[in-house]
Amino acid sequence: MKAGIALLILFGVVGTSVVLASAFSRHGVKLAEPVGNAGGKVIYKFNVKDIDGKEVKLSKFQGKVLLVVNVASRCGNTPQYTALEKLYEDHKKEGLVVLGFPANNFMGQEPGTNAEIKTFCCSKYNVSFPMFSKISVKGDDTAELYKWLIASSDRPNDDIEWNFAKFVIGRDGKVFKRIAPGTHPDSPEVVAAVNAALKG
């Protein structure tokens, strides 16, 4: 008898969920995906182009901790390149990889070509971590990678605020932590998040 009642309750809950989901769908409302795994994906499902235009499968970084950053050459945050490079050098043997994605979404602060961006990063900041081709991180043309990063974070409804926003990706390929653009790579918040992800 108790088992029968439990089943009826379960079916009632499931049925209600289906009805609600259908109602939301009819009104253009999309139910949120679970935080940390939007759409059932991990970062390794994405392919991108490096700074030289060659396709890169992010699955090559499987098992690593990633720090994904949208970068720009003419921003007040541009000097963060120095701390990003140091963070990479200090922790790459432990499995950290910094991934730089140039974007021109904020006041035209990354206007150069990929070749110009590469020259700038290497000559001024001695960047050795992987850099990728320019993409969009905000607006209608937002790259699929960044749509996923945002949706998988603890702020899935918040756009990228500015240049040098940071996403720490755990060894499982899921977003571990989203960090604001103004938070420097050598700050306690970033260092603690990277160390926690490396230990995880």
C-alpha cells in the first residue's frame, strides 16, 4: 500500500514537471541547465583556432586545469599579461594551462589582426601560454565556447563584463570558478582557485 502511494506521488511530481516544462517552452522560457555542465558538455567538446589560424581540439588539454581569459592589447587590464604568464610558469608542471582569447568587444580595445596580437604579446609580455584567434565574447555573435562558459558558471545570466574575465576549468573539463576581469591573476582569489582545481 505504502509503495503504491509513493509511486503515485512520484508520478504526480514527474507529471507536474513535464507540464511546467511544456508551459515554459510555449512561452519562450528555457529551463536552466545544471551549473557546471550546461548542455551536458565539457570544454573538451569544443574546437577553436589558435593565433595562427590552425584548428585546435580543446580535448588536447584533457586532464589539465585551464584558466580561460578574454584578452585585449589596449585595455587598462592589459598588464595582467605579466601575472598570467608568471602564474602559468609557476604552475604548468602541475598541470595548469592558460588559454588567451583576444576579443574586441569592449570599446575596440583589441583592434589588431591575429598576427599583430601575437607580436604584441610575445614582444611586450613574453607570453608563452597558448593564444587563440580573435573571437567575440559578448552579443549576438558570441562564440559557442563562451556561451558555454557563461552558462556553466555560477552566473549563467551575466554577460562577460570586460576584458580579462577569467574561468578556471577543473581537470574534469567543467567550470570550476568564474572570476571578475579586475581580479588580478596573482590575487589570493585566483591563486586559491587554481590551487584548489589543481589539487582536485
